[in-house]
Amino acid sequence: MAFLTRLARERDAIAKPVNDLYVLSPKGREKTLSGQRLPIVTLSMPSKNTPSDSGFINCQLEQSSRTTVSGIKASWSDSETGEEHTISTGSAPFKKLRQAYSTQATAMKAAKDELLKTQRKQGSKLTLEVPSNIPDHKALVVGAQLILDGSFPTILAGEWRIESVTASGNKQGYRVLVRASVG
């Protein structure tokens, strides 16, 4: 599993166990491995959203203050001539990958994967704690699209991509912690 996790991190993918297999899947896919479309979940803020209410939705927003990167450069070595070449994807400012690749195709693939990962990391991150009694709570799955409607504050309303889902509870019921990125 450690190897798959490292490979997933390098390729901007998700590694997870599914039945008796370990699966590596690209982040941001709109379909399951069986080819079905991932659900789109729309949430509305309850009219009375107070911590004492059972339908309370707790929201946290993290916004990056770091310098943004708009492009990636990667190098590759020509095995016949021994020359090192550099390719790029995106636009300035660039981030340069440390590893030198064996072919132009693998360098370009790595650069594109890193650009997607960088863009996702630079975006806003959302954490929601929602009750289990919301409609479509079983559709809250990694990779699904989450839409926060106009009842949420303007800065939160819009489309998000779910990155993780964790359910926890006690005798009174359970709540679902959803982490999402701009998506």
C-alpha cells in the first residue's frame, strides 16, 4: 500500500482498497471504476443553523496565501546524445521538477500531473461537518461534486470536489466530515 500511496501522490491520484484489490484512480474523475457517473450532491444551509440544532452544518474555509505557480518545467535526457532537454506546461511563474525523466513523454506526463496537483493545492479548501440526516448523505463519496447553494455565504457557495469523507458518531447518531477543494 505504501508504494501505491507514493505512486498516487506522484501522479495526483487516489490509492484505496476496493474489495480484495488496491485501486489507483486519477483525482477529479467524474466516473466510478465501473463507468457510472459519480453523484452530484447539493447542500442547503438550514434556516436555523445553530450548534444546538440537530441539522447544524459547521463550515471552515482555508485559503492559500502562498505565491501561486502557473506552470511546471520538467527535464528529460536523450539516451542517444546524452543531452538534457526541458519541457514546460502552463505559464510563468514556473516550478521545476527535481527528477530528470528518461523520455519527453514521461517528462510531459509528470509535468501535467504536477500542474494539476499544484492547482488543486493552491485552491481553497473546505471542511464541512454535516448531520447524517441530510438528503443524499450516502452520495457523499470521494471524487463526487458537491454544490453549496445560495443559502450558504457567497464565499462558500459554488462547486467543490470531495477529497475525503469520514463518518463518526455515538449513541445519539452520527455526523459526516467532508473535506473538499475548489472543483
